[in-house]
Amino acid sequence: MPVRDLTLILVICVVWAGNFIAGAQGMKHFSPFLFMILRFLVVLLIVVPFLRRPPAGQWGRLLAVCLFMGGFHFTLMFWALSRSDDISSVAIVQQTYIPMAVLLAMLLMAERVGWKTLAATGVAFVGVLIVGLDPIVLGQTDVLLITLASALFQALGSIYQRGIRGVSVLSFQGWTAVIALPMLLAATLLVEDKQFEVIRTAEWEHWASVAYSAVMASLIGHGLFFYLVQRNPVTTVMPYLQLTPVLAVIFGVLIWGDRPGWRLLIGGSLVILGILFITLRARDKTRLASVQD
């Protein structure tokens, strides 16, 4: 890829890694459902001029993806951050959505996957098991389970998102907000309380977390990703995105005060290596198919 595109990938990785810090900061004051409501309200206010009716036949898939990604994945991830003593383990385990997507594509889409990709998927999951044995994680197994659930919904959203056609990135984000907001509003009314008091007493750093998550992570991060995959194959872009969890761990240590143990570092390395091999295999298959055509 040209240097400009590589620079944009670096921006995406930095922005998405920073979102773990922003989310953890926001969770010090806001509850997860309320935080997501505020985030999507900011997104919707910005992108509402770009909201367009999706093409015929896309409603069902769009509804499912928006609920999986906006309603469940992000909310569970921020819930995990609200309960976690560190950021590093959440950032690493969240990346298991890629091997999960491989397995789900086999089960739900009848996609054929070679033994090397399956082996790499196994390596990634072994890494998760090692991460789970880290003393930090053993003390908060609920966080591990919540993060794995978040990764599962992200994987489901990713594989079904492939079939969406005729919806721009800004329109997609607008529909995500429109579809997820009613569910999130019902959830916060059922399981959370004192929402108005929480909003009234929020400090500038809490609002900055909401703004960062909405503008930087959603609009800029996902917007640049959408721009890049229009210019380059997805399988070319994805390997570089494995820098995101690495940066998230670095930010967690430097900014949040994380002190990851050796199990977390070794297990996290296996997760990233397994995921990197999966994406590189996908890129090689794409190149081979283009040569044969």
C-alpha cells in the first residue's frame, strides 16, 4: 500500500487503541447503557444529514448487524471495562472476534477453511486460555466472560456485515444509532438508575470520553477504515490492524497503570500471532484467486 494509506492505518490503530482508555475513563462515572446512549446520540446528531434509506432486501441484515455491533458488542465491551482492574486483558481478549468469525463463517455461511487457518485459530484460543490463567484475569473471570461475549457479537456482526450493499459508512453508523437506541433506552430504564443525576454531575473528562468514543473511534476510525477498504482489499488492510491491541496494552501501561503479568503477555502474543496468520492466509488466498481469474 502507498505510504499515505499506511499512515491512515496507523491513525486508525492509535484511535481504536485509545478508545479502550476513553471507555474505561467513561465507565468511572457513566453506566454502560447510559454511556452508549450518549455516544449514539452524538453520532446521530452528526450523521443524520447522511442518513439514507437502505436498498430493498437489506433491512433484515442491517437490523441484525446494527443490533449485534451497536446494541450488544460495544455495550458488553464497555461493561467489561467498567468491571475490570486493567485494560490490557480486555483489549487482547476482544481480538478473539477474528478467530470466532472464522468458525462462525464455517458454521453459518458454509465457508471452507483450510487446516492451517484452523490451526491458527486454535493458537489464538490457546492464547486466550493462557490469558485466562493470569492472576489479574483469574480475579475477574466475569470480565473475561463478558469480553468473550462482546467478541462473539462483534464476530456475528462482522460476518453478516459482508452482505450489506448500497449503504454508506455514515449512513450505516446513523442506522446503527437509530436501531440500537430504543433497545439501549429500555435497558437503562430497566437495570440502571439515577441517569439524570449522573448526567448532571458528569465532569469534563467524562464528556470527553463520550465525545472521543463517538467522534474519534466511530466516525474517524471506522470512516477511515471504510475509505481504506474501498482502495485496498480487506485482507491487505486487516493484518496491519493487529497493531491495535499492542498499542492498547502500551496505553494501558503508560496511561492507566496496567501491570500485565507474563501469562497475559505470552497469551496475548499467541492471540495476536494466530490472528495475524489468519489474516495473512486470507490475503494469500485472495491474491491466488485474482491470479487464477
